[in-house]
Amino acid sequence: MKNLEQLSLHNINKSFFINNKKIDVLKDINLDVTPGEFVSIIGPSGCGKSTLLRLIIGLSHQTIGSILLGGRELQESTHEVGIVFQESRLFPWLSVYKNITFGLENEHLSQKDQADVKEHLHLVGLENFADAYPSQLSGGMQQRVSIARALISHPKVLLLDEPFGALDAITRIYMQQEITRIWQTEKSTILLVTHDIDEAIFLSDRVIVMSHRPATIKNIISVDLPRPRDRNSYDFLLLRKKIYKEFFNEIEMPFSFSI
């Protein structure tokens, strides 16, 4: 089992300059994620959800604030954090096996590494597709390869940036079940960005509701529902209604809505 550590975001602020104009994206973000916790982030489009994930993994840098893992500042290009994007971002000229091993950054794999790759192929249900190429896979299968590649370095934190957003509804539900199984097997801490409120409730221990840009944390909602979760249960639907109201309060709607 991994030696998991708490992920802490302290006073995170992020600004961009476009044509010499300052654009404030994130403002005073403070969040502690418990080791092994599954947390989802929802909020209006363009509020900075994906930017927050990019800061955590080091693809961008906060203007103010600190990001800590186990009390230590996270370093760039660390293997302690993995990420899966909405697009699979697989290398089309590499097989499934080689796409996954690319994350190990080793030209010659040890027997232990080879066994680890096979284990992760089994974990995502693609042990019979090791020699296939991305073009031969469905969208859901490609995302499973991306998840295996992100997990192969055994990160303590896995970031998911709308990984199922481009999938059809049935495949998306299947992948939600799969990521739950993988999370429970791997015991990683997961931070998910999604626009799908049902998805957030189905997967998460907590849901973070963010405001309009510059985004702040408007509310943190605990999902105290037993697993496996039933989307049609009274408690699920009650929580869904609560989060929808919270979410739509952040969006200027030209019409009223009912749930």
C-alpha cells in the first residue's frame, strides 16, 4: 500500500496577463485533501478548475500561495502526482504497452517493471490489448490506457481533468464504475474536475463548489452515501438537488429551472 500524504493548498492565487491586462483566475483557494480521499471540483465553465489541477502538477505556477504534499512543497515533474486529461493524449505510433511504459522513463525495463505494466493492464481490463494501437481502441479504452499510464509511476495523488467528458453517456457510466474500482484497488488520493454533478456525487467523498472567476471555494459538501451508490436512491437525489441549486446560483440563467 502507498504511503499516502495529505495534499494541502494554502492561499492559492493565480493571475494571467493578456495584452497587458491582468486576469485574476483563482483567489484565496485553501483546501486540505485527506490521504486516500476522492474529491470532485465543480463550478462554472472557465472559472479555473483545470488551472488549479495544472498548478498542482506543476504545468503552471501560482502567483501567490503554496502547494504541499505531506508538508513538503511539490516539485515540478514529480512522480508523486499523475494526471489524466479529457483527451487521451496517447502516442498514436506506440502500442498500448509502450504508451504505458513511456511513463516509466526507462529505456530498458526490469522484470519488476514489466510485471508492473502487466498488472496495470489487468487493472484497467486491457491485458488482451497490449499490442494494439490507439486507433484500434474505443474512446473509453483509450482513457483506460491513459489512466494506466498515469498510475504506472504509483503517484500518491491522481488528477482527473474531465476524463470522461468526451465519452457517450453509457461509456461514461461504465468508466465511472471503473474509476471507482481502480481507486479502491490503488488507494490513491483523487482530485476530479467535472461538469457532471451526478458524476461528482457518484464518485466523491466531498464535492467542492467553486464560484465565478476569480474563483473561490464557495462551498464544500460531504457525500455521506454508502458505496456502491444508487443514483435513484432518495438520499442521492436529495443531495443532487442541493448541489444543483448551489451550482446554478453561480450561473446567470435567463430562465428558471426545477429539479
